[in-house]
Amino acid sequence: MTSSSLQFYRREKVSGLDPAQSLFATLALPRAGVSDTASALSDSFLEILRRTDTTGRIQPRSASIEVTTRKTSLVETLYEIRANAKLMTSRVAMHLDKEWRLSLFRNLDEILDPEAWHDDDPLLAIPSFETFLRFSLFIKPNRQLSLGVSNQGNLLLGWIVGKDRLSIEMLPQDVLRWVLVRYVGDERESAAGQVPLLRLMAVLGPFDPEHWFADHGAAATSR
Amino acid sequence: MAPQPLPDEHHFVRHVRGALVQRVNGKVVGCFPDAFKLRDASETRAAETYISACWLEWHQHDCDLGIQSVVQELSNGRELKARDAFAVVQVKKMKEIGLSRGQRIRVLHEPTEKSPSYTAVRAMNRDDQELLQLIAAEAISETVDLESFVKTTLKHP
Amino acid sequence: MTLPNSDNNEAVSGQYPKAPITEAVIDFRFADSIPQESYARTRDKLLDNYPLSSDWVEGIASFDMVKRSGSFQEAVRGFRLSSVDQVNVAIIADKRFSVSRLAPYSGWEDFRTRARETWGVAKATVGYRKIERIGVRYINRIDIPMGENATGVEISKYLAFRLDVPQPPFPAIQLQTSQAIFDFDGRMVIINTGTVPAPLVKHVSVALDIDIGLERDVPQADDALWAYVDSTRDLKNVLFEASITDAARALFQ
């Protein structure tokens, strides 16, 4: 390889002496791509340029500006939430069982159906949905569950096994609020708490979480 | 007229919006605990201090006919959606659960002009998640899916 | 320099059950802008395959600091289309045509067929535009599980494309981003790697981004164009397999 062939791709000559030139002027910023990974890579390179820029030409990353183009209707808002949730799911689709993913999409379409929506229903918070995806891939529950939306707009998960019930509210930033009722013989146990996702199984340990999460005859959440 | 407590052997019917109905494979299996939760203040309303319901036996002692009347009464004041459901709750069980959690829950008939069977369930501790889960697990004798109810029961009076 | 022949290369990328591809892109850049009046027609013809559309709007805000006034102009420069499940995306805007497939990747044949069909419709509506650049880009995200009590992973165990850091004195790398550019017979190959936010709990994620562009002697006729795209995909496979280790391959099973 000779450098002269690569020069063809650089329409502007890059000078090693020009003090106005950024240190990493030869960095090729990716152009095409719509995925989150594409954005993450572009952000990394822009950050490199910014940190090494002594010319003041690269602006610091500013706070995001919300651009409102027009007032959205409820139908559009619910559509946007469903779309964002599905896009978020696609980021980890390679780790998800196809049937599970399609079932999730059907559930989302149902619980976010404008026809079923009350005016004062809270909208599903996407950070809550993100916690749900990470929960699903970490815990890998394969028993059929119910999905709902709490009064705070967080995704609700519910399992009912016989008389026993476990409900978990997905809060943002991988925090879970759980409550359960378990019947052991004639004894009734109930408990509730709020834990980080990483601690969930340890905290639910005394109540045998696999009792709710594992259905040995069912398909997997993840591949 | 002062609010009257519902008889212990009676039931109240709680309207549950679709997002709080638990379904598996499309079939209603119960309610999330949040269905009985006191809602916090929002832009349009103050924080709830009691939950609203309807007295089933005020209408009819037959469950289906009673729910039919409750649906009629509720639909006068609000829009009901196909995925909504109605939780039929035993008053006695509700109070027992409350006592087991240190709460003297009161289930009171507080009729209004538009809602003659209106019932307020008061003195629930708003932060007690276990109370709500126990209500969902033990106090509900039946969860009626509105869409199916309309199709089956209302078509065959 | 001749291209490696993928048929002879034992390590050619096959179908991985959990392929780490987060996005595959076929991207054409034109010498001239697509006429504004053809946007709506082109979008309408593509709605069957891409029912969801949003305008690609360019907004220009201007400020006059002397007069202390500002103005805002907005122009629709194209549109972004996607399938209902959001995984197939087409962007036709200004001087650009691109088709993307997000995860889950459905295989080359499916992606290429869709891209070519979309191109056919766009070209029939917009008319011929000289192509200045053809790009084929595959962005992979390798999600590496951390051990039970581990605080990080040894990326070099998974990526053959790596930084060699003298230790000591350097401790373990916290974050890294790298770019290497190569010339493969006139094609500019950019390999970007870097740690990216991990979507999975207790994982470290590394992007392996293979971006192959051609800006010289760009084929213009459809058959030659798509033959070139096919050959570039073959090159991408060779480069991908050369950039990963068997430990990474095990993650994709």
C-alpha cells in the first residue's frame, strides 16, 4: 500500500505543520448508519477530536436541544413509544429468541393500543423498558408473564403460579420494585422491596424465584 | 346521609383499566397490585386518599346482573375501553387483609347523583405494596373482562 | 494487490446463529442532489415495503449578532423510511441513498435483495444520478460476558484487531477507540473498533466496524454496481473473520 493511493480519498490536503489543523485531522468520521452502535462510534470519534482540539474549532458537546416540530396526538405519541421500544429491542435482538421477541411486540401493541387507552393513563417510560430488556436477558425468565403499565408509567411484570403471585415494576437505571405472595402449606408469606437488578436473585432467594421464572416446558427468552 | 359501611358478606366492584389487567395468552388471569393503589398527585388531580368502586349488591345480588348494572352506572361517568376489566372484591376479605397489615380498612357506601352505588375504600396505607398484592391474590373473587362480558352476558340477558 | 479469494479462505464468515451485526448498510452517494420534486413520488412508491416514513428535514438557524435578530429556515431534503418493525430502513435525501438492516440480521440474500429492489424503485422515480461513492458497512457489536467477580474482560482474547499496550507501566485499558485505514485495490477500508455502551448486564461490548468505500472508477450500470457490492461483501467477510478469534466465534453460537 502506498500513501499516494489513500491521498485520493482526502480531498483536502492535511498539513502536519498547520497550527489550525486538528491533531487527528486524518480521522475519518463514519457517515452512513442509523443504529445506536453507529452513533456510539461517531460520538467516540467526535470526542477524540474535541479533546485533542487545540484550535477551538470543535465545539463541546452541547446539551441536547429538544426540537418540537408540531404537537403530537395521542395516537402518534403511543406509536412513537411502541417504535422506540421495538428499536431498543432490536439492539439486543441477536440474543433474543425470535418467538419471544414477536410475542413481546404483540404484547406492546396491545398494551399501547390507542383504542384501549384512557386519557389519564400514564405513558410507558422508555428507560423502564430498557430495564425490562436487561432484566429479561439477565434473568432469562421463560414462564409466561403478564405485562402492564404502572401508575408511574413503568412497565409491570406479573407471574401467577397457582395462588402464588410475583409482580415486579421496572424502574429506570436497572432498579426493580418487587412484591410477592407465596403460600407454603397453610402458611402465607408476603414480602416487598426495591433492589438493583444484579441483586434480584439473591434477594428473592428465600422465596425460590425459579418457582415463578422457570417453566421447564416452555421456550427460552434468549438463544 | 352519612356513609354506610357495606355488609361484610357483600362485594364491591373496582374498575381496572386495561394496562393493569393481567393477561396470559389473551386470557384475563387477575389484576396487578397497582389496580388498588392510591394514585399520587398529578397535574390534573390531587393525591387520592381512597379508592373508588361500586357496591355490587346495591344493584343486584346476582353477580352477572350486578356487574351489568355497574357497567351501566360507570359508563355514565367515564369511557370504558375494551381491554378494561372489573375486579369483584369481597368486603370481609378486604378488611381481614387490612387488619393483618395493621390497617382498619373501611368500605363505605357514599352514593352520588350520578353513581348511586358509589363506594369508597378508605384508610389504606398508600405505601404498602404487600397489602395491594394480598388484595389482588386473595380478596378478588372474580375478574371480569369487559369485552368478553359484553359479548357473552349482555347479548344473552 | 489482489483481493483474497473468499472461496479459498477457510475462515469465511458463515451464518452465525447470534450474529453480532447491529447494522448492515449499503450506501450510495451522488454527485448531484436528488430533485426536491421527486421526494414525495419516490416515498409513495416505496411505502409498500417501508410503511413508516418521516421527513428528513434540514433546519438552518441564522443569527445576526449586530442586529440581534435571528431567523429559521426549514427545508425537506428527503425522507427516512422504515418497515413496521423498524429493522429495515431506507434513507433517500439530498445526495444520498442508503438501505440499512438493523439486528436481527436476516442474511445477505435478504438484505441485498431488499436493497436492490429499493434502489430500483428509487432510480426509476428519480432518474439516473452519477454515483460518486459506493459504501458497504457492517457494524458489529461483540458482547463479552464478564466472569463472576471480574471487573473487566481481556478484549484481545476476542478481537485480533487490538492495541498492544506495554504492561507495566500501563494498567488495564478502561476504554478504547481506534481507527485503521487500508487500501484494498482502490477501495478504502476503514476498520473502527472501540468499546461501546454494553446493553447487557455484566458484559463489556466492543464494536468492530468494517466500512468499505469506493470513490474511484465507480460502476454506474446496475449489474456492475451490484456485482461490486457482492464482491465487497465477500471482502468484508474475509476481514471480519480475520479480525476476530475463536473465543468471539463461540459467543456467536
